[in-house]
Amino acid sequence: MKCIINGDPFTFDEELSIQNILESLELDPKRVIAEHNQNLIQRDDFKNQIVREDDRLELLEFVGGG
């Protein structure tokens, strides 16, 4: 399955949930905002929202600093 994440092409063996994609990218779901095909996805829905062939995913990770 091919999709676009933050403008870059990614290939996965199968369709995955946003939660699974975040895990494969080693991103903490508690620190990420996700937009799937131009729709903002609630964190509670990451497990249920499936990313399919040619979908677009935008991920924004919050990073603290000081």
C-alpha cells in the first residue's frame, strides 16, 4: 500500500490504522495531530481510521523545549 505522509511517499505491506503508522514511525500518538485526506482526526479515532492506497496523511508532532 502506497500513501503520502507529510509530502513524502511511503510504502507499507498492507492498509494500516493511523495508530499503526505512528507506531511504525516511532511517534508518540499523545504528541501528534493527524490530518487524513484533509480531515482532522481525533486522537481517540487513530485506532479506527484506516489509511488506504494513495491516501494523504499529515502528521504534526509537538516538541517541548526551553
